[in-house]
Amino acid sequence: MAIFLFSIFAMFAVFSFAGISPPTDMRGVNTYPLAAIKTERGQVEKQREKALRQTRDADLDADDRADAVKDLAEADARLKDLDSAAKALKEDPVEVNVAHTGWYALDHGIEKWQQNPALMIYKLQSSVYKFSWLLIPLSLPFLWLLFFWKRQYKLYDHAVFIIYSIAFMSLLFIVITLAAQLGVPSGWLGTAGVFIPFLHITRQLKQAYQLRWWSAVLRAMVLTWFITIVLVLFLLILVAMGMTG
């Protein structure tokens, strides 16, 4: 458990150092109209300033000056319309369609995701670190299925296997992240991120459970699918905790 906790802590520390984190500028559904108005207003203001400079240019001929005056008037009218739209949105916010499942906790959680997705993503990121130990009990039944007829291996043996495996993967992600910061080509890193975990799982299965190579390879392939299922279950649990918490 010591190496497991250390590797998990070190991995998230390196991720933070490398700037790997979910986006924090996500807006809720109510803020999108106002954000769009603000963006367009900035563009119209730039067009207005350009048209204003042209009207003050003494070297412009009469036709160009008339076009500049026309553009200036259109920009002023557009700004007035945008200000009116923004004021109306502030006074009468956009109604958000929230799912109504009949389960209050779930409906409230969906509403929280819609209103403040950035906060929910941040909570999810924090939960991944805090509840990473859940990967151990979630993985136990799937690993047990690979050896349930071999009575010499108990749940404790499977738990030790899982702990060392997760610790190795965490340390591998640390190395890959640091290598990326040093400028190692992404192609090499992607190849390492795909093949090294599979090779490690195969060798670990062979040595820990005293298997032949072909048996270890087959079990590693099945375990790879099991790992995908475990990760999906882990994320679903964290999302559910964030929605109902």
C-alpha cells in the first residue's frame, strides 16, 4: 500500500507540474448567450473604431468617407441591439431544460452539471485522487475470474497483484509525462503508453501466477478488457458521487 499511495501521489503531482488538468473555463448553459453577445460586441467595437478612424482621415475621397460613415452608423446600431439583448437576458435568464427522472438526487446532480460544469469537473478530478483505492476492490472480481479454479490463489494474492500493477502504471505515466516535457516525440510516447503496459501485465501474470507464456498472453488480453470495464465503473461511481454529494 505504501508504494501504491506514493505512486498515485507522485503521478498527480507530476501531472500538476506539467499542467495536465481538465479545462476550467467551461461555462454553464445559462452563460452561453451572454458570452456570445460579449464576443460579438468586441468584434463590432473593433469595426466601429476602424470606421471612425476612416471618417477622420483627411485623405479619403467622398465615396470612401460615405462608406465609412455608413459602417459607423451600422456599428452603433448593432451595439445598441446587443446591449438591449444582454439587458433582456440578465432580466429574464434563459430557461434551462433539466431532465426530470423522478429521482430528486439524480435530477439535482444533472442540474449541477448544467449550471457549473467547471466546478463538477474539478470535483471529479479531486475524487480521482482521493478514491483511487477503489480501483483495488473493483478489480478484484475480474482478476478472480481468471483464476477462480486455482484454489492456491486467494483474494489477498489478487489484491497484491493489483496494487503492484497500478503502482507500476502510475510510475510509467510519470516517466511518459516527464519525457513529454523534455521534448520526446509523441509517437514514441504513444507507442510506449500502449505496449509497455501490456508487456508488463503479461510478465507480471507469468511470474506471479507461474504461468506459461501463451497462457499469460491470453490472460493479459482478457485482463485488458476487464481493465477498461473497471475504469468505466470507477468513473461512473465518481460521477454519481459528485452528482449526489
